[in-house]
Amino acid sequence: MNGNDALHAVMTATEAAKRWGKSDITIRQACSGYKKSAPRFLTNEARRSGSTWLVTVEGMTRVFGPEPINSIEK
């Protein structure tokens, strides 16, 4: 994987929410879990960097399905 591919394989939770048509809180709760549910992402699919959650495209696809076609930038 070259550097450009690595940059496109990871995104913020906010970007992921927009791309997949989900709310920010849905993605953040999938990252961290909450009172009634454990985190949905694996340890290699999401991590916190400061106050920002970073998630992989692979993790988003596994948890939420393929990225909707209408949200892919052209």
C-alpha cells in the first residue's frame, strides 16, 4: 500500500458519517460502544486520536455495508 492509498483508507468519524449517510453519534458509538452495546469496530478498524475517532473504509464496510453510490465523490 502506498502513502496515497493509506490516506484514503482512513477517515474521521464525521467524514464516515457523511459518506455512509449516518449520524455522527452512530459512528462514534460504533467506535466506543455505549451502556447497552460493545464497540462494533475491531481494534484495527477504529482508534481515537486526541478527541477525534478515525475509522477505516474496511471497518465501515464491514459494520455498515458498502458505501452508498450516491455519496461517492467524483
